[in-house]
Amino acid sequence: MKLAEPHGAPRSFLLLVLGVVAAFAGPHPVVGQEGHPVRLSVGEAVERAQAEDESVRLARAQQDLADAQIVQARADALPDLSATVGYNRTLASIFDGISLGPPPEGEDGAALPFGQANAWTAALSVSQPIYSGGRVGAALGVARRVEAAARLGIEEAELTVAYETRAAYFQALLATELVAITRESHAVAEAHLAEVRLRRAQGTVSDFEELQASVERDNLEPAVIEAAQARRLAELNLKRLVHLDADTPIELTTPLAVELSDVDRATLRAAALERPSLRALDEVVGAREGARSIAAAARLPSVSAFANFGYQSFPSSFTPIDATWRRDWTLGFQVSIPLFDGLRTRGAIDQAEVEVRQAELQRSRARSGASLDVESALAQLDGALARSRARRSTVEQARRALELAELRFSSGMATQLDVSNSRLLLEQARVNEVQALHDYINALARLEQVTGGAIPLLADLLTGGN
């Protein structure tokens, strides 16, 4: 977005764009003492935004979910231990009216299980998977990869929030600079009008030149109003991102000033391929491959061991306290061999194969997009760097031209139109300079985002705190 380019878009375009952005601003809790502005550096603004941003919080919730899945996957490899206590009341039995003879020597007939009205059981059961065709290990590996992808998702979300907050912060700084420029231009025009009126009273200039100076001063007033409104909207957008109430005054402590320098392009291109979102896709591919292994393991046999330590009692009354308890202990193992499942396993394997290919294609497309992103950001940086270097000298030349025009006007060698044109050129040059500087800083912020933040580009360049 270019501001006030000659024969280009007017400043009202900036006002329109910022208005659309700020329209989404909503109420947030007020932070800071009433009547005192909240001082924010760009680094503090990023920290505030990341702490409360919904996308970051959602990414953290995804990691918590992945941690729970790891616990569940690990549980499949551990023994399953359970205890049960039960009571059974027999209302009618096939043994009713049948004599089974005297009980064995030393046994109480009421303790035998045949047809007793009351029956109590207590058991401790243990089962342990021994071999499951690799399903347990593969499931644990999948869960760990999902957790790693979720953790990288948090990093990517934080990078996105950081870039959006920095962009809003620098836009607010740009709007503040434009307010200063338009107000200064208005003040200079006001002073020039006073001088013209004085010379008009002395009879050295005409009524027409006084009228020109007055019209020029009046024409600058809408620009001052528009710039102030644009700054308000830009600050509203920033407050929305850092979760401040719209009525909370803020003071931006990081100036829109950097030392111009180039970047290590080869290092940035390499870092772009290691950004968190791409590494997360690597984990997704690995998880899909693990799911394929789980599906294939359904064709293999599974082996498990079990043990049951039980006791039974058949008291003559409901309470088993004084009754005789009989042991019922068993040990064993079980082998399950899949023979035919209606091609369910074949379908699951085919589905897993397709999902692996889809994940690989998504990763390949994302890598191509990452390369394009870094090249686009580098091109944006090149343009902003060239404009910033060129326009710094242009401002000095325009300022000198205005001084000469005013001097010539004072000596009667120039007209009011010459002074007006020189003042307009100076204002345009200053706007172009601050716009180019804003674009340069924004390009650095964009480069940090697309390269995963591995290479800090702004912290060492911003003066007055990051």
C-alpha cells in the first residue's frame, strides 16, 4: 500500500483500508491504570497478543489432547488389573429336591455350590498383552508424532500472531508519522499565510497571492483530519490484537526507525524449509505411515496371558463373614489368529496408503509454497530497501528546494505557486520516505515469519527497544 504517491491513490484509501480492518475490533478487558497510557514496545505487544490469542490457545489445547493420546497408547502395552466382588441370589435351582448324598468328610454341605441360595464371589484378574503384531508400538509412535506436530503447531501459531501484531504496530507508527507530517505542513502553511498577509499589508504582494496562501492552508486541514482518523483506526486494530479496551490510551515506545542493511539470503532460504509448519507436516507423514503399520498388523496373530485369582462362598445367610471361602485360581494364555474378516483389513490398509500419499503431497505443496513465500518476502525487502535509500536523499533535496523557494518569494523572485509546489513536494517526499521505511520493517517481519523465526531480523535493527 502506497501513501499519497503522485498521481496515485489518495490518503483516503489508507483510511478506508484501516477502517475495514478496525471494524472487526471488539471489546476487551482494560489493562492499566485509568487515565494513564499503556506503554508498549513492539516486543511487549507481541507477548501480550500471544498470551491471549485464540489460535495459540487452540494449538495448546491440541497439544494437551495429543498428550492424552500418548497416555492411552502407552496403556495398551501395560497389564490390565481389575478386582470384582459379586453376590448372586438363587430363587430356584435344578438341584432343588435332589439329594447329592452326604458332603465329603470335613466339609459343610452349605459350603458346596450346588443349589445354594446365596453365592458370593471375589476375584482379582490380570491380563498382559505379549505380542500384538506391532500394533502397540506403532500406536505409541503415532501418538508421539501427533504430539510433536501439535507442539510445532503452537510455534507456527505464535509466529503468525507475532507477524500480525508487528504489522499492526508498525501501521500505527506509520499513521502517527503521517499525522506529524500533515500537522507540520499545516503549521508551515499557516506561518507562510501570516507572512503573506504581512507583506500584503506592506503592499509587496497581491490579493491573489494572499488568496492562494489561504486556500493552500485550508486545503491541508482535511489531510490533518484524515491522518488523525487513520491513526485512531490503526491503534484500534492494535488494541484488538493485544487485548486492550478501545478506550485505553496507549503509547508506542518503539520508533519507526532502523538501520538499513541487507540479509543473508542463502541462510534465510534454508531456514524457510525448516519452519515449524513444514516440520509439523513431516510428523504428520510419519503418523500416517504409523497408521498404515497399525492397519497391516491386523493380519498378524496376537498373544496375551491372563491370570484369575478368585474366591467363592455359599453362606446359609446373606452375610458371608463366617462362611467358608473356596479358591478358584487359573492361569493361561491365548493366541488369536485372524483368518478372514471380510476384507476389512485390506480396506483399512488401502485407506492408510491413500492417507500417506495425501500427507506427502500436502508436504510437497507446502514446501513449494514456503520457497515462494521467502522469495516474495525477499523481493518486498529489495524494493523497500531501494526506496528507503533513495528517498532519504530526496527529502533533503525537497527541504532545500522549499527553503530556496521561500527565500526567492521573500525577495520577490518567485510566486506563491512556486512556494506551494515546493511545500507539496517536500510533504510528498517525507510521506514516501516514512512509507518506504515502514515497508522495509514490515518486510523484515514477514521474513521472520516465513523462516520460522530462527533468524532474528528486527531485534538488532530496531532502535528504542524491540
